[in-house]
Amino acid sequence: MTIDPVDLAARLIACPSVTPREAGTLTVLGEALEELGFTVHRFLSGSPPEGPVENMVASRGSGGPHFGFAGHVDVVPPGEGWRTDPFEPVIEGGLLYGRGAVDMKGSIAAFVAACADVTDHQGTLSLLITGDEEGPSRYGTRSIMDWMAERGIRPDMILIGEPTSEDRLGDIVKIGRRGSVNMWVTVPGVQGHVAYPHRADNPVPKLARVVSALDALHLDDGNDRFQPSNLEITDVRTSNGATNVIAGTATIQLNIRFNNLQRGEDLVELVRRTAEQAAPGSTVEAKISGEAFLTPPGPIYDIVSQAIREETGVEPKLSTHGGTSDGRFLIALCPVIDFGLPNATMHKLDEAAAVDDIHALQRIYARVIRKALT
């Protein structure tokens, strides 16, 4: 049988799967994959408030080699101001509009359509699909990895369908990702009336010294694979609720995107030391979303790059720039590469993917399967 990836992507978009809701996407996928001879497993992981999350592992064939596609059906909230309903897919001017068209229901549909095109492969072909990538990612891909470990399942290579292309399909392949850590630095003070400052201790000037000290930090210069790490202040707030009150505390939120010269825990300690020196008594809370990783050169580089060149004529650039992906978890299993649709409209209003690109991506993924499993 053949599968139209644009039609399948539209059916997935019609499921309002705002993270961590599955909203029917896994039923749509499961039915299509079972018709293609896959054994489909769906399971819930976690508990409130971050769970439960429903995940899927589907596989066809047996033994090695074992190639896996990985992706997520959850999407970010659509926001206000779309020209059309974000969960009613529309095709206009050669573009498929809808939340998730690019990130990443279009790629998942291309996975499945490619699996329909290549049915005579050797070894094992798997799809690892999570409902928790856009959220905390606590009960998503990591739960899939736990599920596979319990059953002795370990792919040899994984391709994640994140939207990595920039100017045209195939121009960028991600061979690694930077790490990410969020931190909240709180400076204590003493609340009081603005007319009696001697009876209060304003934390805001002290917080400003913390911001200045953090902004002056030079983390590194990057290396041949990664751009320099960068620290960005993302929010400033106080406990103040009125115009005539000196706040009792002041807090900044910051994010560091870091390369493989750094470790998350070391960066947290650096921020703690810097904040304490600038404003004694400061406290730091941190959440490390993932460490930086790099897939070493190997067969997966050649397989994906050759498939792109043969289908599009484009020579892909191997990059680590941009945000993170669930590759930060999957790299513990095997070599991982991210490659998918052009990303210009991901997370934006009126997100859209070119119909021609979705079809071309299907053909690239089919070439990848043939190269990896024949």
C-alpha cells in the first residue's frame, strides 16, 4: 500500500495535541502502522502534574541492523491571531497550514509514508513517538528508553525528524545539540514603604549588580563543531504588588545554551558563585534540560547525507546550532541525527509546510531506510 504523507499530516494536525495531550494522534498513527505490518505498543508514563504521557513504540522486522525514526506528536499552544483555525488543516498556495505542520507532524507523516514505500528491508525498523517533547520531557522519550531497556531493545541508529532545514529542504542536518539550563536567581531584601527606605532593604539594586556580573561572564569561544555558549537573562520580577512598596525579594530568570566544553552542573555552580559575590545571600534554583552532545562521525552521517544529495542535489551542512532535541536522551543508546523540514514557521502563527517538501522528505526517508537496512 502507499500512503499520502500530506493527507496523513493533515489528519494529525486535526488532532489538537497541545503538550502533553495525545488527542487522537497515536490512534491515527497506530492504525496506519498496523496496516503496514508494524507491531504497535502504546503505554502511559508518569503522573500529574507533568503526566501521564502516552508514548508509542512501533516496530517491523527482527534482528539487526536496527534503524529507528524518533519524533513527537505534541505541539506548542497555537496562540491567538491565526488566519484559520490552527487545528483545521488548510492547503493554500502549495502550503499545508496548521499547528504542527512543521514541528513535527509533517515529518512523522513522512516517516510512515516512507515505511509504506520500503517493505522489503532487512533487520528491524522502528518508530519511537512521544507525546512529551514540547513540555517538561520527563515522561516522554526517557520513558520510551526505559520501556525498550526492559525488553532488551536497542537501535543501532536513530533519525529524529525535527525541522532542521533552513533556506531549503536538506541544507542542514544536526549532528549534535547544545545543552540547556534554566536558572532562577533570587536576591533577598526587606520589604518596606518607599517613603521610609531606611526601614527597608531594597533588593533591586543588588539584583542589578548580579545581572551586570552575569552579563560580564565569558563562558567560552566554542570549538570546531559548536558555537560559543551564551547566557541570556529572560525575565525580571519582584515580590512588589504596589507602587509605594520596596520589594522583599527580586528574581531574575536566565537560560544558558552551552556547548560540549561545558557541563550543566558546572554552569549552575558558576552562577551561584557569581551571584553570591555580587549580592551575598542570593539563592539559585536550576533545571538542567539536557547536556550538550555530539554524534561522532560514522555511517549515519553518510546514509543521511547521501539520501539528501541523491533526492535534492543539496550538499547538507552538518551543524550543532539552534535549540535542543530529544537526541540529548537518545544519544545514550546509539548515534543520533536530526533532519526534517524547513523550520522558518515552527512555533509561529500560521505555521506551514510546503506540500512538495513533505513529499520530498518522504522520498529522502525512504532512501535512508534502504541504505540503513539493505
